[in-house]
Amino acid sequence: MTDAPQDRSQPPRSNTRVVGWCLGGVVGMFAFGFAMVPLYDVFCEITGINGKTGGRYESTVAAERDENRTVQVQFLAQNGPDMPWTFRPVTRSVEVHPGEPVTINYFAQNPTDRAMVAQAVPSLSPSEGTLYFHKTECFCFNQQPLEPGESVEMPLIFIVDKDLPEHITKLTLSYTLYDQDVSPAVSSNSRVRKTTNDNG
Amino acid sequence: MRVHAKRAGALLGGLLFPAWSMADWTLNMAPGVTGTSNEIFSLHMTILWICVAIGVVVFGVMFWSIFAHRKSQGAKPANFHENTLVEILWTIIPFVILVVMAIPATATLVDMYDTTESDVDIKVTGYQWRWKYDYIEEDFGYFSNMSTSRDEIYNRTAKSENYLLDVDNPMVVPVGAKVRLLLTANDVIHSWWVPAFGVKKDAIPGFINETWTRVDEPGIYRGQCTELCGKDHGFMPVVVKAVPQEEYDQWVAEQREAAERERELTEKDWTLEELMVRGEKAYASACAACHQADGSGAPPAFPALKGSQIVLEDMEAHLDVVVNGVSGTAMQAFGEQLNEVDLAAVITYERNAWGNDTGEMITPKEVFEYKNQE
Amino acid sequence: MSAVADTHAQDHHHHGPAKGFSRWLLTTNHKDIGSMYLIFSFAMFLLGGTMAMVIRAELFQPGLQIVEPEFFNQMTTMHGLIMVFGAVMPAFVGLANWMLPLMIGAPDMALPRMNNWSFWLLPCAFLILVSTLFMEGGAPNFGWTFYAPLSTTYGPPSTTFFIFAVHIMGISSIMGAINVIATILNLRAPGMTLMKMPLFVWTWLITAFLLIAVMPVLAGVVTMMLMDINFGTSFFDASGGGDPVLFQHVFWFFGHPEVYIMILPAFGAVSHIIPAFSRKPLFGYASMVYAVGAIALLSFVVWAHHMFTVGIPIAGQLFFMYATMLIAVPTGVKVFNWVATMFRGALSFETPMLFAVAFVILFTIGGFSGLMLAIAPADFQYHDTYFVVAHFHYVLVPGAIFGIFASAYFWLPKWTGHMYDETLAKTHFWLSFIGMNLAFFPMHFLGLAGMPRRIPDYALQFADFNMVSSVGAFMFGATQLLFLLIVVKCVKGGEKASAKPWDGAEGLEWTVPSPAPYHTFSTPPEVK
């Protein structure tokens, strides 16, 4: 145990430095773990891979209609867990020309006896089409409050990009409606709610 | 070869364990009934045989060494410890094999991803622990629950042939048509798998996934949920019935009619007895998993319904619990999972079964009005 | 560097260890800490194994007989977590503690006090983890991969404790890894250049870098879960704009390198044992080192092969398929090297060699099924079935665990100064070998026939192979008690071991007497 550094053939090296480098790596990788969240979002936004359609689309050029072909756009709706609203598309599907703005409506009704706030989360399939589906107006940009018994028709205006790859002939847009009153409660009230896996 | 392997396996099994001579010693993947599943099967066999061939060579050399180069046999060790040529060769050759393997795999994958030009579109939604099938173009949909009884699972009665793989309402698809499946989930991630189709896709809450299949042979095909989704993950089978086009068309017409009739049913005058009969069935498929067939529940997570205050007294509260669920607990909102008739039947059943003799009933119409109350 | 080591040495006045419990609690001696790691990991191995026995007992026959599905899920989850983090990883850290300083001619680990701390964190972490079994709502029940939202929104109340336990074991692993890196980089004997290092040292160095790279990512992902559960964020919750698939990406970015963390040190150990009992130098030392490096690097770009069915677009699917297939090349090189080492040697089959040969054969079979799983279209059929269960048990049981057994038998004479009972050890090997194959080989058939994993009950056509598998599992499980007996016997006495009990063995560890004195290499040896 009396080894002095000069006993070693290698030049003396400091543990502090090695530990420092390693800790740097640890902190960096921990940060990288979190950085994967925004990186993934950016990656998805560029490639559209997870089917999350983007925010409001602002076009600078006047939309140009592609008369030569039509694309079928289907609309789906489902409720998130424990969401009692009636939620459905008014129109099940439309044939659109790429480039033209189209308006359709979703119907929502709050059948309960309490005022509720909902948030619709969009998802598009095939995900390859995500980049070519632009929403200029969508109820999913905002939360939707409804009084007890109240119903509403919620508009969606979209344009299918005329650059949509030829082999895509059908797009399916799906909305899942989540109860936003529950969500915060999920967290504050999580002790109880989280048992659903065991028993619910 | 498959037959031989099977026979060899059966023979070996029969010799080792005579009692199991009835056994179903399936050793290999089945080719399935779709183009995709057949392509996958041939990929599977190719890669398997490549592995077997490599294994024979490598283990052959190894066993030869073990056999011939034993110290106890007087073997003298050589002293070589590298050979550049050999080392380069056994890096390159596996690489080439892999490239050869990657080509058909890529082709199959591209084919599996081609969901265009579908004839039927079905939305598949995973719930804890059931599937829901919505025929998008046809405007109807239904839940598909496992129909194996708790008695079979707990070994109280003999197990039926399709133990754990039977459902009340299977998905129905036409033979020869391209069926596009859109998958999502309500609560946690599920995964929809039918081995005979070579189709497996995750159903992810809030997101929609798609895949497709074209079934060539009529029949009933069974699969299971393959993503751990909680307590009853093992009890949410997938059953698909492939029928000829005409039969399918007829079935669709019936379903649409049934959906219409269901709406009318809510207007019919129901008696307590009728509701009890229907309620028992609905209770068994929707409630018994947690609250138990005899209403005893499993407190504290699942309260007993037998003798429960809510069930015996406050009808309004009972209705609210069943329709809207109880947020913060395991009780789901059944308002959208069951139709009005079943809701009324279940509530009536709960209020009159297992000694809960309230004599009270609620009609589907009342449920309908409750759900739509202003 | 030596300041720490010096103080530590003075504490013990250059004599033997302190007496009593405080010896173990306060020790900074690499051999003591190594022993504690090994004992702890064996205890965890038995605990995790007991859970496997519960699982196999329930699956012995169709129907629910012994446990309810909730508890079954807790068993599969805890079995996985305990085996990965409690048994395999600490066992390798224990081997590293014992052997690295002996192999590189160092007096101790570079950071002895941190070494002590990183060990004692482990029992704390597992005390917390195991205590969740007794909490209301039960232990974690979402599988060792704890996919959101099953583990977040739908997780049991004990999830927070699970997260805390993962944090602590993560810190312990990271500290262990830093220690290994500092030891290897700073304390090598004069003349021992990097390319002269024994392979076990090389594989551990690379493993340590992998640990530093991915354990923080695991810590990150469980922290995100913690925030989703308790602080209202929505990393993985679609209703708040999050994405459950993101969880899987982050998890498997950790998870795939983690797989190699559990196997690389075994590669290293086997690369000592096979030459020793072949009485012939290791074939292709340099290519072994490069292969391990290549495997480690590739492990960072293959994670999504665990997620082929989540709906990744085709370009991603193809990339991850090709990258995964590529791993077969360096892995193949390693296997070929081991076989070439045996070729034209003078082989003898003492227990370490038996385990090492079984390691090569069975790990290769696990590698073959891994190659099959890499073929993305075929993976759609294999994914989440018993085929996958068979695959990873083939790489982990005869891979990691046989590697550990081989190392233990190889170095037991050095640790205890006695030879173990060869007859009992060979019995242990053969029963383990047969039991393991009986337990896991039929799982390939079950998976191909369509049995999903993580189910407490199954359809009737799966009944027969499940019964075979359970019988094999019970056999394998019971056999491990024999190992305990062998080790206890060997510690207590037996034939005296010479400094180098294996005539073909090479390395500095065989230059010190057996048992290795409490302090070794106070004066560094000269390596030529």
C-alpha cells in the first residue's frame, strides 16, 4: 500500500480527474434522457412519425387545388377513460381534392349534471401523411368547456397538401377526447386512482 | 420436415411422459392463412435453417475438439493464437449471409406496411380488458368480451375446447377482402394479435396505428392481447371469424338492423323478469370480473354489491355510479360501454339479485333519459 | 490516487481485517466488498428464483390454482427486476471487485470508500423494492419494463417506492462503474498496457462505460414517471399532450445497452476459462477486444428492435432491423474465437470449463433466436410471446449466470484457499444444465405456437410444454441450493489450493498465494 505514483510505469494519473470526467458523463446522460423528450417531439414534427398533427397551419401562398385526384379523409372519435361525453364526427368521411380547404364538424355533448372541460387529442394514420395534413382551424387547439346537458358542433378546417405522396389515397384522422378535470386530479389524487390497474 | 419433427417430438414426449400421449406438441410456427403470414413463415424457416447450418458447423468443430483434443487422450496443445485470413473470413461470411437475409425481410416489411386500397375499415379499441370493434363505414360497433366462465378458470368445471380463447362477439371479416385495421386504446397499451394472420400491432391510448390483413380461407381464428395491460391481460382474447362475402354482407345488414333495434328496445316496456334475465348475462360479462358473480366483490378495491347501501337505496346514485363511473377509483364509466338496455338490466339485476330484494327496476328508457337529461 | 489507498491501509495497520460486524460495514477492502457483493447477489438470486418458482408453479397447469393474476404480475415484475438489478449486475460488480485489482496488479480499487458506499446502497434499494410487496395495492405489477401508462396513471401506489429504489440502485451502479474505470485507468501495474490487459478487465472497462452512459437515462425515465405521477406533468400521458411510445424509446435506449452490461463481463471471464482448460492461448485477443467494443457501440443504435410493433414508420423499422442484424457479426467473431481456442488444445473438463463450454453453446443458441427476432417481419409473430422469453433466458441464464458460476468455480480456490468438491460441482453443473434446458427450450415451441408472455393462465394447447418447462424450472431452482452447499463447504475447508490450481491458467491473480492475502500487490508487479 505504499505504492507511490512513480512506482508505476504510467505517468501519475489523478482519480479526481477520472471521477470528474465520469460524473460529467453521468450528468450529461441524465440531461440527455430528458432532452430526448423535446428531441423526440422535434423529430416527430419533422418526420410526422407519431401521427401527431401539428398546430395551426398558416399558409403564405394561396392554396392550389389538385383537380386530378381525390383523397378520402375518414374521421374517428373516441373517449378517453371515464369520459362520459357523447363525441362523434358529424361526417364520417369526405372525398377531398388536395389543396382545397374543407370544413367538417364534430359533435360533442355533456350528458352529466356538472360543467366539464375536455381536450381532444388528434392522431393521424398513416403517419406518413401527417406532414401533409394541415389544420387551419381545429377544436383541438383549445379546450372545450360544456355546461351540463349542453351540446356543441365543433368545426375543423383542414387542407390536404397537394404534395401528398401519390400512394396515399386514404387518411384517417382520429380524436380522443379527454376529461381535463380528471387529469389534474389524476396527479393530486393519484393515490386512489392509480389502483385501477389492479382492479378496475 | 415439419411433420417429421412433430412426430419425433410426439414420440419423444410419448416415451418420456406416457400420460400425455394426447398432447398437442406443436413445435413450430404455423404458416397461417394470409399472404403476410405465409411470407413471415418462410422468412422464419429460412433464418431458422441458416441458424441450424451455422450451428452445425460451429458446434461441429467444437465437439470435434472436445472429442479429439482431450488432455486425457494425450492431446498436446498447439500454440497458435491468431490467423488474420480466418478472422477476416469469419467476419465477412456472416455479414454476407445477413445481407442475403435482409433482402426478403425488407420486401415483406414493405408489403406489411402497405395499407392502401382497403375494402373494409375496422377500428379496434383496446380496453381493460376487452376489445371493441367499430365498422367505420357501416356505423355500428360492439364490444368483444372473453366468454370463458370464471368457473372454468378456477377449475370448478371442465375446461372447454377454446378455453380462454372464446369471446361473445367475434370480429367478422369477409374472405378475400383487404381489411384495414385502425388500432387505438382507451386506457393502457394493448396489442392485437392473430397468429394465423401474421398481424400484431400495439393499440396505444391517444394514438392511432394501422395495419391490414387479407384472409384467404373462411374459418375462426384466435389470438390474444400481447402487451401486458394489467390484471386480466391473459383474459382478453381476439377472435376473428372470416366468412364469405355474401355471408358478411348479410351479417352487416343484421348488425345494422340490430343497432337500430337496440335503439328501439330502449322504447319497449320491460318487465322486471325480462330485465333480470338480461341483467344476469350483462353482469357476468361486464361486472363479475371485479365485483364477483355473487356480488361479494373484493373489498376494499371492489366493494361488495350485495347489501351495498347505494344498490339498496339511492337509485339515482346507483345509476350515476354505473353510467359515469367513480373518478378516482377503479369503477369505470359504463355509460358508453353498455347500451341502455344492458345498463337498465344490470342495475335492475344488482338491485334484485343475491338477496338484494328491493323489487325496484329501472327501464332502458329511464336510463336513456338519464343519459340525455338536460 | 494513493492518498486514499494509504489512509485506508493505515486504518487497518497492514494486518488482517477488523473483527465483527463493523469489519463488513466499514470495510474498504476490495476483497471484503467483492465477497459482500457476491453473497448479496446470491441471496437476490435465490429470492428472484423463488418468485420464478411461484410463476412456474402457477403455470404448471392451465387454470388459476395458486396465485391471483394481480399477484402473478407482481411476481413477474419483481422476478425481472431482482434478477437484473439484484442478482446479475451485483454479481459482476462483486467479481470485478475481487478480480480487477488482482488481475492488473493493483493494491485495491481506486476509490475504496466509494466502493463501500456503492455496496451498502444496494441492500437499502432492495429493502425498499421488496417492501413494496407488503404495501397496500401490492408491489409493482407492470413488468420489469414498466411501460407507461400502465406504470404511471394505472400503477399501484407503491410505484413511487419502486422509482426511489431504482434511483438508489442506479446510483450504486454508477459509483461502481466510476470505481472500475478509475481503477483500470490509474492502477495498472507497470508495463500493463491497454492491449495487454486481461479480457475480463477489458470487458469490464467497456461495461463500466456503458453503465455510465445508460444508468442516468434510466434515472431520467423513472424521474419523468415520478413527475407524471406526482407533479401533474404529461411526459407519457396522451391526454396532456404526451406520448406513451416516448417512454419506450427512452426506456429501451437504456434497456438495450443494459442487456450487454449483463453479458460482457461474462464474455471476459469465459475468455480466461476456456484458454486455461484448453492449455492454449486465447485465439484472436485483439479481435475479441474490438468485437466487444463494436457490440457496445452498436448497442446504442438498436433499441427500437424491442418496439417493432408500436407503429414505427418503415424507414425506422428497416434501420433498426439492419443495425440489429449487424450485431450478429461481432458476436459471431467472439464465438468463433472461443471455438478456435478450444481447437487443437489439450482440453480437460473441470467444472469451470463445463460451465464455460455450456455458456458458449447455449449463449449461441440464444444468439440464434436473437438473430431471428431481429428480422422485423418475423418479429411481428415472435414479439411478446414465449419465444422472446426463451430467447432472453437463453442469453441470461446460460449466458450471464453460467458465466458467473464458471467464474466462481474458477476463482473459488483463489478466494478461499481450498479446492471445491469437484463431484458435487459437476452434479451442480449437470443438474443446472438439464434443468435449464428443460425449463427454457420448450418455451421456444410455446412462443411459436402462439402463447403470449406475462399471462397467468393459458389455452389448453400450451399445457404440455408448460408442464415440462415447470418441471425443468423446479429442477434448476432446487439445484442452486447445491451451489450454496458447495461454496460453504469450500470456505470451511477442503483440499488446500496452490497459488495456481489450474495448470493452464494465466494472469497476475495466480501469482499471489491462495487464499489471496488481505492485502495484495502493495508493491506493484512488473508486467513484461
